[in-house]
Amino acid sequence: MTLARLLRSRRPRPALAAPGRRKGRPHPGLECLEARDVPATFSVPVGDVAGLAEAINDSNAVGGSNTIELSAGTYDFGASGENPITNSWFGPNYLPAIANDLTIEGNSAVLAGAPQFPARFFFVSGGYVANGPAAGSLTLQGLTLQGGSAVGGGSNFGGGGLGAGGAIFNMGSLVLDGVTLTGNLAQGGSVTGAGSGGYGGGGMGTDSIGDSGGGDMGPDFPTTFGGAGGVSSGRGTEAGGGGGGFTQPGGAPSGDYGGGGGGSSGLGGTAGVYQVIDATITGEDSGVVKDDSPGGGGLGGDGGGGAGSNGGGESRSGSPFGIGGNDTGGGGVGGGGGGQSGGGGFGGGGGGNGVSGPSASGTSGGGGGFGGGGGGANTVYGGAAGPGGFGGGDGNLFAGGGGAGMGGAIFNFYGDAVITNSTLSNNSASGGTGANQGTQTGSESGDGLGGAVFNLDGSVSISSSTVASNTSSSGGDAVYNLSLGNLPDGAAPPSSSSDVSSNSLFAEPGTAPRPASAALRIENSILSRSVAGNAAVVNNRASGPAQVFTAGRNIVQGYQRFGGASWAGARPFNINPRLGPLQDNGGLVPTMALLRGSPAVDAGAGAASASATDARGPGFGRVIGRSADLGAFEYQPPATATRLTGRLVGPGDARSLVLEARVSGRASHSNLPGGRVDFFAGSRLLASAPVVDGVATLSTTPPLAGLRIVAFYRGDAQDGSAFWPSVSNPLRPGRFAARPLA
């Protein structure tokens, strides 16, 4: 149904007349009910990426709870050769922002990214951005997302920007049910330290241009360039202000959070301070910035003023983000301006010091915002390099630091994410490189954190899912859980986990963890490491509680915690889960099969809470055996076929009969059977032999010519990975006999 037809069909209900009353007999009154949103369903043909974008726009316009149905096949965002990117909310996105309640039924569809047009697939709005989309809720089912990317903007001498959420950036509500995310990338912006100009900091997906920081926010792509931090203090060794980033509760600025003196509980940040001698600097839309006076940019304020250029755009009351200004302007999100070394906003690299001559004396590089690299200093005129924000590399005297890459598949920021019956595999998070690596003049590279998922002050629940073979260059191959102590409304969280009841944190999967800042719940799942020395899960409390809670049984290969972060619940197994590669094992989405002897088989904590099927959908039951398996894949004991062959080996009377029983699963995508085969001549057991690589072999004396030989496969139930028994075809041994046996 088209949007126009749908809107025409939604006529308002006629008003009900007030009921009359019969004399002496009271009549109950009738209340006129308000109109209800009519759920809409949109069907998008296979491969029609433009139609998918249009359907999301129509769903946002209609409102209410709607469904998009896809068809089996690939929706390739690079197939047309035209740029498919539709907006730049926290970096480029292929599809419009999710701003209502939407379910996408994949029906085995694949969304494939375009390497020539790097972008993530989905941005789910939380309704926190000034003039931005309304809050949204997204449910994905039976769908594969592969090849998405979030690449931070680069710079020559400023800091690199943050790359966050290679497939999904969630600030609202996200549910993945029977979904596979693979081959997605979060990559921090890199710094060259070469060329002329290019002192602005990189943004979240947009390179700096000259002294303008990379801009990142808006419903269009490409966005206008805009820095997002304050100008340098110009006070010798002091770094430039880190406007637009986080501030600690109470408003104290901190380079670790990428803040720059925002107001209390303000995430917008302020401009830094610029020392003015016998002059007054006026920034557009930002009022007047005088000597040692910070610009606006706290919660609800305007962006900080620039030195002779644009300040940041307005950040309305209740929104923590403003729009960055140009050149050396302040603001909310994006890279800091160069020239006077603006600090980076959220995700933005700090501006490098590109001022020359005596006026540059003491000017320092701007600090990076959250995930942004610090700006470079001026090697000739002194001043310090800008520090990187959380995860960003520090700048040095020659160039800025690399930006961070966070959440190879998912970046969850303030949002609630529920991942069930899903597989996250072969995703990666890596930091951007600093300039001149391997030399004494090299600046720091950024960190790669959360190979699959990065959770920032939000709630993530993972149940009956497999998160494996993901990589991070700096830690948290599966999940990085970080509390910075900021909530969307600006309220400070409790000072510690002890202020919150652990029972109230996770009453049910998906329960919001407020008032805790960052919470991760794991149940009946597999979270494995891929990089030697890295932990699968990192739990970091910078400010405000950060908690991991494990329910049921789980395999978690390595856990690290920092800053007093806590772990509650049953202790998981730190053991190799023995997984097969991600491949088509039947069903709607690719999965990672459990290999023979996997400790995940039948290890789930009971069958009562399990869903009806595993990640593959209908036809693949969730509980086979004593209880459910851990992870997204349930081992299915297939029927088997056993084929028996024989051959004579050796000379004359010394010949032996070599029997080979080849056992295979009848169903496609079956695991390789294990166990043993019993060989019979008539009713007499000749011997039993193990099945190795699907074959059991027995060498024996040729039996009597009149007896039949059969091979009986007994199945394999030693670890719950049972195959159904099967009897082979019979062999007539007379043609094998060297002579009749008495």
C-alpha cells in the first residue's frame, strides 16, 4: 500500500453525539475515543535499496508500529554505482533514521554494504538531538547485515575522528532476533602529518578540509563542515579546550571525557578560552567572547564562539548536542577547528595548531572529544599537543593522534539493545593510525574497542547468541561496556553499583538498567575472544556504575574490569567453545555450528525459557537433548546413511578383507558424524571400529561365503550430539572368500 493511499484510508472517526436520557431511567454516557494509529506493512522487492529507504521514510511519516517485509536475496547498496548514503547522524548512514516503532522481517534477506561508499546501515534515534529525528524502536528478524562500516574522518595535523557502530548506531530501542551481523567495521580516523593545511580535526565520517573540522550531524549527506570545540587557550603548555564532548557530572572539564568546561550535567560542552589582547572577538550565533570568557555550548546553550568565524549552532533545551561551527568554532558534534586549535566535540578530533608567526606563540593543539584524537602542536612556536579523548590517541609536536574505532557491529549509546538467537561474527574495531608510525616523531594511534559491540551508558542484553571471531585492536573482542556517568536528561547516576539493587537491574531481558549507567546482561550465550591476550568482555567504570550480569550458563573467554566495575551472577566458563566457521547451515541466516565435543552442547540452564527455534528459524528446534545448547546454534541430530564397501588385500591365503563403512548425515549442512560402527557377519559381531572423518575401517579374515556382512552405525550420544543409528547395505562375502571356511 502506498503512503498516499494509506493516509487517505485513515479518516478520522465521526464524533459521537451525547446520549439522551429517558425519564426516570439513567443511561451510561459514551466516551469518544481518540483515533488510533493503523499499523502499516510495506513490502520491498529484493535488491531495491531505494525502495527500502522510501519505506522507512513512509513508516516514520505514518507513525505508530509498522512492518517492512523483505524478500530472500541480497540488497546491495553499491549495485547501482550511485552514492546510497542518505544522512549523517553520527556519521554516514545508508538508510533514513529510525524515528518510530518499526519491525523489519528479513525472510533470509542480506543487506550488503558498498566498500566504495562506506557507511553503516541503521541509526536508531533516541530523540536527544536538537532538531533531529524523534525517538525510534527497531526490531530486525531473519536478516543478515554484512559489509557496513563507520570510518572516522582523517586529518593532516589535527586529530582523527571516531568511527562508531559499523552496522548499527543505537540511541533508542533495538531488538535483534535471529539476525547475523558479519564483516562490519568500526575504524578510527587516521592522521598523515604531511601536506599543507589540514589542521582541522576529523569528524565522525567526514575528513577535515583545511582548518574546518569534519561535520557530522544532519539529515543530509554530505554535511556542511563544522568544528565542534573551543579555541586554544594560548597559554603556553595548556591544551585547547575540548568543547562539545562529555563533562563529568558537575561540569568539571576532563580530557578523558573529551569535555571542555560544559555546564553542570551539560554534554554540549563550551568553547575553550582564547586570550585576546586589545580586541574583542564576536562569533556568529554565539554572542561575544572576550578575554578569558568561554563561549556558550552547555546543555541548552549555543555552540562556542570561534575566533573570527562561526560558532556552533543552537542546542535546544534538553538536547546534549549542538551543531559544530566552522574554522575554529565550538559546538556539539564534530572535529575541532584548526588554526587556533579547537577541541573536538563528541567523536571529533582536536584541531591542530596551524597558526604561524608571533601570534602562534604558546598555542597548543586542541583536545579530542570522546573517541577523537588530540590535535598536533606547533613545532616552531611551542605549545603542547592536544590530548586524545577516551580511546583517541594523543597528538604530539608534529601531528594529531588517531581516532578510535568502537563497536565493529553495534554502538549502543544511551539505548536499550536486546540481542537474542543471533550471531555476531567477523566484525572488527580498530583505531586510526597516528602520523609517522614507528619513528620518534610519530603520534599515537587510536584504540579499537568492542570488536562486535560497544555499550556507552546504555543497556545491552545478549541471550542464546554467539558472539565469536570478532576482533579489536585494543580490547573487548566481543563487548566493551563503558560507564561515563552521563544520562540523556543530564541527571547524574548513583556513585557506585552498591547504590542499585542487582535484582532490580535485570528483572527481565531488555530491562533498562537505569539508574545504573552501563549494564550488560549475558544469558546462555557464547562470547569468545579472537586476538591473543584480548578479553572477550571488558567492563570499564570511568564514572557511574558499570555492571555485567550473567544468567544461566555462558562461555565467556576472558573478562577484564577497570575502575571498580562489577560482575554479578553465575560464573561463566572460560573455555574454547569449539565452533565451526560462519556458513550456511540451513535456515534463514548463516550460523556457526557447534563442533563435535563442544562444551556448549546441552549446557543451557534448562529448556523452559528457550525460544521455539534457534537462529535458523522454522524447522530448527531450540531444545534437542537434555536442554538447550549455548549460543545461536542448536545441534540437530540428523538421520544418517551408512554405505559399506569391501576389498581383498594381500596374496593368496594371506588375504585380508578390508571393510569401510562411510557414515554421512542425510540432511544438508549436517555436522560430520562421530561415534563407532559395529561390523556383523550374519549375527556374529566381527569387531567395532571408531568413525574417523566419517569413515570406520576394519581389516578382518574373510568370513564364510554364505554369510552377509552389514555395518551398524550406533550413533554418537557421548556429548549430546547424537546422530540417528543406521544400518548399511549388505555385502555378499562369497566373492571375497579365498576358500570356503569350515
